[in-house]
Amino acid sequence: MLPADEIAAIETLRGLPVRYVLIVNRPMREFGAEAFGRDFYQDLGRFVEDNYRLIKVCGESIRTNPQIGDPGFFIKIYELMKSRK
């Protein structure tokens, strides 16, 4: 969870046609932060939100668009927006 790793991940997504991004709602307390995009990797989380569209949520959540850090296990599946291809 180093800043350089976050920058590298964003550059990889910018440079490659990565069609899908999956984000798992799993607390990362053992690394000193809990939720992706909220407590760590905020820039990467914003990049995904800005360049990918949420197409499906799989798991226990009953909300249409649960937030990372909400109770229950789920996986958010994002697809690259056509304007970025």
C-alpha cells in the first residue's frame, strides 16, 4: 500500500485495455486501513469510478450500490467505459 504502487496501478490501467476491475469488500485492518478507496488508494478508487462503470454486485449486500466498507461480503464488478477504449 505504498503511494508508488497506487501510481503504478493507475498507469497500468491507463496504458492497457483492462476491461474489468473487481473490488472486494474486505476489511484490510491488518495493513492499518479498512476500505479501498476510502481509507487507502483513494486516487485509484476515484480513477476506477471515473473510468469504469459498475455493472454488477455479487454477494451478500441487498443495496444496489453498496459502499466498500459496508457490512457484508460483496464484490463490485466494473467495466471499462467505451469512451476509454
